[in-house]
Amino acid sequence: MFKSVWQVIKEQLDHRDLIFRMASFDIKGMYQKHYLGSLWQFINPAIQVSIYWFVFGLGIRGGQPVETSAGPIPFFLWMLMGLIPWFFISPSIIQGSNSVYQKVNMVSKMNFPVSLLPTIKIIGNSLQFFILMILLMIVLFIYGFTPTIYFVQIVYYIFAMFAFLFAFTLLSSTISTLVRDYQMLLQSMVRMILYLSPILWDPNAGRVPEWVANILQLNPIFYIIEGFRDSFLGREWFFEDPLYFFYFWMFTLTILVIGSRAHLQFRKNFVDYL
Amino acid sequence: MTKQLKVEFKNVYKAFEMHAKQKEKLLELFSIERRKQRKEFVAVKDVSFKVYEGESVGIVGLNGSGKSTISNMLAQVIQPTSGEITINGETNLIAISAGLNNNLTGLENIKLKCMMHGMNDEEIDRLTPDIIEFAEIGDYIKQPVKNYSSGMRSRLGFAISVHTDPDVLVIDEALSVGDSTFAQRCLEKMDEFKKRGKTIFFISHSAAQVKSFCEKAMWIHYGEMKMIGSSDEVQKEYQKFISYFNKLSAKEKKEYKAKMLSSQISTVDNEIVKRPEVVKKRNIRHLLASGLMLSIVAFLGALLGLGY
């Protein structure tokens, strides 16, 4: 049962050097043709941040700050705390799920575990994420926020995010190779999840009925994004809501178990399905 | 002194399913019992052979006779439908479309491919000058691969593959792109391989290359092993067939090909292939466990969704 999970994780650990080096090649190859090179990793998010801030912050909210349990916060900052993890989560899910289909032809001729492919995409995207996180901290500092003791749990939430992405892309990349329609569906779903997560608006602000907010909570990305805000704003410890904690980890573990089973079962025949 | 067995094929079959619809492919995936109610194209039919270390085997045959399917199975890219393949050591397949990343430079491709073969930085640095020299790419090595000519690309692919030091080398018409001077150098390199006791499979349409280089040859004819033996004999028979075939009229040629192709298509009628009992039990156990975990998630989710 857990043997397959262990096998997949062990493959990642045994080849961790390879993962990092392949990820760096991935980044290099992606921006080679561009004059501005890897600067695009920051220009793209900057453009998106400004348009979301303009539409949601100025257009819809009229510049009102967001009321949280830790007091009012400028919408711009509140949004950044959600958007920056999102800028990492969304491409990782889409590229990670597509990675096996894209590369299996090339790697199957070598002694190379296919289960590394989604992880390479996740690691490749994480460089941008960590740099943006540091930029966010600088912005917060300029606005006069000082980190509280709650800030240490950011390590926990980053771990939770990586665990979820690893489990999800492992399962997803297998399905996506077998059934190509899934990738299309996934792309639309990811676009939807952006609006169903507390990234651009706060479902708990009383604009929608409470039961709607409760159901929206079931999305594991909701847990991660709210966790990031809890750490930055010092609202709550992650163990203060044990039910939500168990739900998230049970969810992640289940897709990890199913994902690694499915991956190991089908990986010998991936090429036949291309 | 007995030679070590390198590669063994035992009654190997490879059938490709001819699905009428994508939907059938999906249904096949989820059926508990494997139902064989479909058309199959048997690309490789009951092929058995043994190859020992230090041998080089030429594979000849017409287009579409299953040579590339065999080479893919040798490289373990695809799995046989039934039968057993034993390979002692690491195989490396060199095909025309060698897996190079077009956006990266030649140098980066060398590094990437060596890395994927599990080499460390030291080994890569040591091998890189050899590879560049062998491929004769010169200053172009710092250019992206997409700017290379097809000959340069195949030379680079070949150079990387031979330097990764595989135990079994499978060359699938990779030499036909390079000019004869490069082909000559490759043959020399392969001779060196042979002397070191490596095994080489050589797929080529060039009768001269096969004759001069391989002592053994096999002739694959529409999925079946027509002949295996010394290179000279096989070549002689193969050439006999070719000249016989070329003498046929256009209509006869067409008929012959159609007849051979239809013999490779089989319709297996509604035969149910039972999965082994152990696999079935394991699958059921896994299904139960996954179901249990999913229901725990659903239960926790229901609690959360109802707002507890």
C-alpha cells in the first residue's frame, strides 16, 4: 500500500542532484530566445499584479482596505499574499501535469525514472517563487509590518504546498498521459480555482452566505493561501484548526497513494499511449 | 572460455492495438478483466534469438517489417506484449531523431544527456572534449541545436551516445544521415567497441555496411524472423529476395504487400484474458484501501463543508 509511495519518494531522494540540475536547464532553455531573458519571470507577474489590483482593488472595492481579524490591511498587500503562492501553484500544476506526456519519449530511452519529471517542473518554478517571497517581505517591511512569532509557520505552509503539488502532479501527469482531454479540463479548472480561492476576494467577508464559504474551504489551495496569510498577519497557528489540518493532509496523502500506484502501474506502458 | 550472454529474446510478440476509437482505449484501461475483442497489428511475431558479448548483429528487412519495433524493445522503450526479453547491462539506442533539446546549445545538450545517463560533473567535463572532437562540430557547439544541419544533429547524437559507454548499443539507421567520412569513423569506433566485448545491433539499409561490419545478421520479414545466421548468408538470401521482388510487376508487388500486411492483422474474438489471481487480489486490496482513504477525506470534507 505505502510501498509504492515510498518507492516514488525514494526515487526523488536518490536523484535530488539530477532534479536540481535538470530544473536549471529547463529555466535556461525557456528564456533563451528572449531578449530580456529570465527577467520575464518577474515582468509577467508584475503585469498581472497591476491588472488585478486595478480591477479588484480600485474598480470593485474602490480602494477599501480588507478587514481581517488582525485589523484592516491595504488590499494590495492582502492580494499579494495570495497571488504570489498562486503564481507558483498554477504553472506548477499545469506544467507538472503535462511533463510526462511531453518528455517521456526522450527519457524512456535512458535509465531515468519518469517520476522525476513533474518534480523537475515544480523545482524549476520554485526559484521564481522564493525570489517573489523575498520581494513581498521587503514590500511588507516598507509598509511598516513587522513579523510576529507566527511567521515561523511559513516553513510549514511552504512544505504543505510542495507536498500537495508533488502528490497532485504525480497523479495528474499519469492521467494526463493516458487521457489527453484531462489536460484541457485541468487548464480550465485552474483558471476557475483562481476565482474560487481567497486570492482576489475574501469569501469570509460576509458577501456570500456562510455555507458557500464553508464549501469553498474544501479546496486544498484555499488551505495553503489562508495559511500564508495567517503566517504573515499573525492570525492563527496551523494546529488551532485540527479538523482543517487533518482534512488537508488526508486529502494530500490520498492523492499521493493513488497517484503513485497509478504511476507505477502505467509507467512501463506510457510510450504506448502517446 | 564461454562468452557471456548479453541479450536474449524468447518468443517475443509485440502487437499494437488498432483501436477504432479513442473511447475503446479508455474502456480497456478501466475494465477489470482484459477483454481481447479488437483488431491487432502484430508487428513482431514470435522472435527468439540469443546474442553474446562482443557480437555485432545486423538487422535487415523491408520498410515496416518491424526492425524499429525490435530496436525499441532492445532499448526498453516499449515493452513486449508477450514473451521474455533478458538484457544484461545497459542499452543505448541511437536513432535519427536522437533526443536533443533544440533550444539548448550543443554544449548544454551534451551536459544534459550525460547527466540523464547518471554521470557526475567530473566525468562530463572529461568526456566533453572527446565528444566535440568526435562529432566534428567545432565552434558550432556553442550554437543552439535548432541551427544545426541534420547531419550535425545526428553526429552529435551519435557522439554522445557512444561516449556514454553502454553495454549494448542499438543503432537504428543513424548513420544514413552522415556522410561517408563520418560513417567510416563511426564504424571504426564501433570496431573498438566490439573489441572491448560490447554488443552492437546495427540496423541499416546499406548492404555494404552490414556486410563489412557485422558477422551475424538477421532478416526480419513482416514481423517474423525469416533468417538468422552469418552475415554473408543472410545478405545473399535477402538480396535474392530483393531482386525477385523487384522483378515482379507493379500489380503483383502491391498484391504481395497487401497479403503480407493482412497476415499481420489478427482479430481476436471476444477472448477474455484472465489476469493472474495474485494481481487481481492485489488490485482489489488497493482499490479497497484507496476507497477507505477517499471516504475518510469525504467524511472530513463533509464536516468542514457543514461548518463544524
